[in-house]
Amino acid sequence: MKVAVHELESGYVLTEDVMLHSKYPLMGKNTVLTKELIEVLKAFLISEVHAEGIQNGKWEASDNTKANRLENNTNNQFAEKYQQAVNSFKKLYTGWQSGAIVDIAKVRNLILPLVEEGLQHPEEIFKTPYYANVKEYIYHHCVSVALLSAFLASRLNMPQGEINQISITGLLLDSGMAKMEPTILWKKLALTDKEFAEIKQHSVMSYKMIKDLTAIKEGVKLGVLQHHERLDGSGYPLGAKGEQLHPYGKIAAVADTYQAMVCDRPYRPKMSPFKVLEHIRQDYFGKFDLSITSVLTKAIVKTSNGAKVRLSDGRYAEVVFVEQNYPTRPMVKLIDTNEIIALTARKDMHIEEII
């Protein structure tokens, strides 16, 4: 039914897209309206929308409360399983440092159940950077890249068998770091040319650790080797490009880059997902497969509505609307003053951190 915007209340659900003067909707069908989203509709001078949500004058709050409780329980369960996987990977990695071979059975048992859980609750995959810490970055990074690689593959409609193999690719792509001097990995200052040249060999070392294993597909081995290659040939270790790159490598490259940038590192602080997306869309343009970065962008847009953020000028705000044409520059509401700012019109300002 049609409802006047001034009569809307939080909890209404859009039953049709809200369109402006482009082919993209301002808000999509099935969007649950909040007070902030209603203000966005008013800001765009929308007079009425197709929506429903309150029946017989009563809120259906009991089901929502149950759903929230279930969601919170799911969050705790996933976080616990994620940390268990990180701890298990740390044991494998420590073994590799001592010369142990890669045991694919252990790798599968570690990551595949977590991937299954993560794909059922994909929003949890984008929360893993909050669990990471600098001292154990490498372990968190590998598990997070495995999860994000699996998510991207699933959204690209790959079969489950391929998704599992790609998650293994993500988990193993930095296994060669175990063969490097730890002081280089944890160095807080800029690497020397010699040190950087050594670091760039980690994908080759990772490949050598798994190249003779028969229990994984050749795509996994190529994906591990190629996760720092780029479409334009600017990557390493071989400078491969275009069709020379395996699909697993293309997916792992995006997942690896994103997860590295949204986490704290010994030599630099983390960036917000929005800032990382801007880097990927601008500074890395032509280096990644657009179909993969598009999937990543849509996922971040979907999970960021309502997020509390710190702006580059130090003020705190809440994301109230993300326009599909400008996903990295959403509309935010300042927490102190309730002022709504469209970051598309403020090139001097960006989201520094999701809090």
C-alpha cells in the first residue's frame, strides 16, 4: 500500500523500490525503514512510498526480539569458532616454521566447517578484522582471507566444491611466510629494497610447500602462487597478467588486499572498508577483476547501513544511506548534532574508521 512519508515510522518495510531519476533505486524493495532512512526519503523530497509493517495498530515486536536474540547468539558462536580456527592455524604455521609439511586433511578440517558457518551468516565474515591484533596478524589474516575468498566465490555463483578449494587457497597463500625471517615480518619501519625483495618471494615459497600435494586442485596451487599478480601485469613474482591468471588467483588477490588493508599492521594502522574500497576502485583500477570487486562493493554496502563511524575530521556519525553509484561515500548523520552530511558533496572528508 502507499504510505505518505510523513506518516512512516521505524519498522515499516518497503514493498517496492523507491526510484529517482536513474535506473538505480534510491532504496530497494524489502528495505526495513529506520528513523534515519525516513529522513533520507524526506531529504530527497519523496512524498510517498509503497510500504507496510504495522498491522491493527500494533507492532510485531516479539518476533523481532527473538530474531535479535538469535542473531546475537549466532554472532557469539561464530566469533568463538573463528578464534578456534585461528588458534588451530597458528599451530599449523608454527609447525611449518619447524619444517613440518602441509597436511591438507588438517587444513580442510580447520577451514571448511568455518566456511560453511560463515556463508550462512556472511555479515560475520566482514567482522573478522575486529578480532585481529597486530601480534597475531598473520594467523588472523590467513583465516580471514580464506573466509572472504569463499564468500566472493559463492557470490560469483561458483559450485560448492570450487568454493571449498578457493577457501583453501586463501588459507595457504601466506604459508611461505613461515620460511622467512620473523624480524622482517614484524618490522615497524619501512622495508629495505633487499627485505622487500625477500618478502616478494613468499608466494613462491608457499607454492613450493604445496606443489607436490595431490589432494588439492592445480587451481589452488596457481592461486597461491598468483595472489600478488595483477591483471595489468604489475604484480609479482612473475608479472603474469590477464588470461594468464587463474580465477582462484584473481579472487584471492582481492580478498588478500582487502583484508590486509582493513587490519592493523606493524607498520601502519587499519583503514575503514570505505577507504579501502576507494583505494581499490581508484588506485588499483585495472589491477583486479571488476566482477570480483563489484561483489565486494555490494557486500560492504549491504553490511554498512547503520554502522557507527569516525570521520576524517574526528567527528562521529552513523551511516544512514549508501547510494549505489557512490558506495564509498555514503550519507551519514552526525551523532552529536543529527546533521546529515552527504559525503558525495564533501571531497575533503571521508570515513576514517568503522567503530
